[in-house]
Amino acid sequence: MAVAAVRISSRSGLPSLLLYLGIGVAIGQDGIGNVAFDNAELTQVIGYAALVVILAEGGLGTKWKEIKPALPAAVVLSTVGVAVSVGITAAGAHYLVGLDWRQALIIGAVVSSTDAAAVFSVLRKVPLPSRVTGVLEAESGFNDAPVVILVVAFSTVGPVDHWYLLVAEIALELAIGVAVGLAVGFVGAYGLKHVALPASGLYPIAVMAIAVVAYAAGAMAHGSGFLAVYLASMVLGNAKLPHAPANRGFAEGLGWIAQIGMFVLLGLLVTPHELGHDFWPAVVIGLVLTVVARPMEVLVSLLPFRIPWQEQALMSWAGLRGAVPIILATIPMVSKIEGSERIFNIVFVLVVVYTLVQGPTLPWLAKALKLGDAAEAADLGVESAPLERLRGHLLSVAIPERSRMHGVEVAELRLPAGAAVTLVVREGASFVPGPATVLRHGDELLVVATDPVRDATERRLRAVGQGGKLAGWLGTGGATAASAPAATGRFHLPGSERHRKTPG
């Protein structure tokens, strides 16, 4: 049912998490399955395990050169921005809904974590500036760590520490998480490059095992295990390990299993007939979060970076909540905090309602802000399969509508020496192209590239797709046969982000 729900999600534009939650509710005690489940502690344990796998999959798919320019803004959003969001949301929950300050602070912290999977699942058909996608993805990978620390601190029985002690604790745990994550990632990458495993199927298992070790080591060192696993996985994903596509494919499959299991379990934990009383408080708190707290978080955090207001507006609306808030809402339940069941119900309703509101409207807003202009040159979809024994690569290149590669002759691609177009598939028929073959929309190309020029070849293909045959002179970038250095511009490898062809 969950696998079939993915297809429904892709057609409707809604994040799949809502459908998974619906499956859990349907088989729960108020649904057709009549399954009674109220074990918050087990849900938290399984939820944490699932989050480790999801963060590992996300880290493996994060390209360092794409996220590097967005890193400072994402770090500020994940620290200063979280503090702004928690403060404003908690004030709204206290003064507008009447919750006491501990409950208000817990809810403010719980809902301050964004979900990259939800954001990109609804923006998959909208081309956006690389800075926007980079900031959103990095923020969602980083902000889980400080939010978890805050929720645990607020959910501790007894008085909450002074704010400066809490800030110092967060800083220390984040620093330990960064150190452990980078150390485990680099050591693991070095080991996998220099230890020849007897079977290729062992490499994906080893990569995920290293990611789990990073989480465990970070947590045992009293640091942020979530930050450690994300950074370690990012290092592994950018280390050009053997069988890298298989590693990412395996991680993606585990990530889907983790999401399905986690959301169905959360749907089972909730009791639908108890949600009615908390519906309007959740709507009010969500309105404060969406309309006031998130925009102020983005405005304050990005003020030093001079990011255009259109991009800031999209980032404000793109703060979708998903798995993390609902999982974190089980922490006060396990800690037996007064009113913890109401906190869970409010968070559950808030996530569902505002995902339904924000998810379908994100593509429309991107186009209204001219950040997803249909007239913009379309990016190419490129997948890579390594020929390890021959030290070469097969690049599968799809030419979508609006791509400026349409009308370009094969010779005019000016690929680096060591790369060549070997096959063209057009309208179901395959043929070997000549230098004068004119490429068209809808064509799929098979490009063979040697290992040293593999990245330069892809940059050149991207550049021609965006700037046409004169890309090198129009400033679009891309390496030519005579000049193969790095070029500017964004590209998204499907194998590195979501293992699918990037839409135009």
C-alpha cells in the first residue's frame, strides 16, 4: 500500500508522509484495522533509528560543491533561526492558546525542524536557483541536532537550565557532533578506498554501517549523533567510493523503508477521536509559525547574506514540517511531562494541516516569484554508470523540452578529449550519430567518458543545455575540448540526490 501511495503522491503533489500517516490511522484503533497501539517509548526508539537512516541517505545524496556556497546561510538558519522560531512560536502558543510556558516552549522547539524530503517532493518539477535548494537542503540536515537538544532540555523533569547554560550545551554537543561525524566519515572513506571487499554488494552495507557508527559514536561522546551521521554520510557520498551508484541506491531503499515504517507507526500511535479538541489550537499555533515565526527566522538569519526577497519569501513558505516534529513530540510523552498527550496531538494536526496547505502551493509560489520560470533553459537529466575495470563512465543524457541543446550538432558539443556521444535514442529507435547529427528535444544520448574527464564532460553537457552551442562564449560555463577546467552553474545528479532524472 505504501509503495502504491508513492505514485499517488507524485501525481497529486502531496508529500508521501501524509499518505503513510493515513495508512497508519486507517489500521489503528479508530480505523478499519482496529489495532490498539499506544507505546510512545517504542515509537521514539524506532523513530530515532529511522531518522538515522533517512539522514544517512540524505547525506550520501548531498553534493558538496552545490551545498558549499549555501553552507553559511544554512548554519545560521539552523542555529540563530531556530532560536527565533522557537521564541515566537512559544509566545503564540502561550498567549493565544493558553498553554503554560514549558508546554509552549516544547511545541515551539518541536515544530522548528524542517523536512527536506517533503520540500523537494513537491518542488521536483520546479527548477529553482541552486542557492535556494542548497540552503533548504543543508538547513534540514543541520537543524535536527539543535532542535533535539532543545526538546530534551525542555522535557526534563524539574527546572529548565538558564539560557546561557542551554546555549553552551547546544554549542558543545554540536561541536562534538561535527568532529565525530567528519572523523568517522574520512576514516571510513579511506578504509573503503583501500580495502578491497570480496563482493560488490558489501560496499553499500559497509557505507550504511559506517553512517550508523557515526551516530553511535557521536551520541556516546555526548554530542549530536544526528549531526554526526549527516556529516559522515556527506563525506562518504563525496569521496568517489567504489560502486557509488549502488551505495546510494541501497541507501535510498533503506530510506524509503524507514519513512514508511516510521510514518505508519506514528499514524498508529495517534488516536483520531481525541484530535478534535486540539484542532483549532494546532491551527492557531501553525498560523503563528507559518506567517510570523518562519518569515522572521528567514529574515533575521539571512540578513547578512543579501539574498533577494523573492528567494527569502520562497524559503519562508518552504519550511515544511514532516517526520522529525512528530517523532520529537514523543519525547515529552516518554518523560511523562504534564499535557504531553495534548502536545503530541497538536503537533500531529499542525503537521498534517499545514503540509496540505503549503505542499500544493509551493510550485505556484515559485512560479509567481519567477523562481521557476518556464522560459528558463531546462537542465539536463544525467545518470552515470561506472566502468570500473576500464576506468570509464557511461553517461545517460536526456534532452527535455526547453533545453537549448535542441538544434545543436554532435560536433558542436565540443566535449573534452576522452569523451564521445556513442548512441542516440530517438522516438524509440537507436542509431550511432555522426559529427553532423542534429540533436532534438526528447533525444536520449549515451556518452562514454574516461575517468579524468567525466566531471568536465557533464559540466559541458549542462552548459550546452542551458546556453546552446555558444555556451562557452555566453558565460554559461562548461569545459570544451581545449579547455576542461571547472565551470560555474548548477547541476543535479539524480543518483546523488533522489536517484531519478532531474526534471526540466
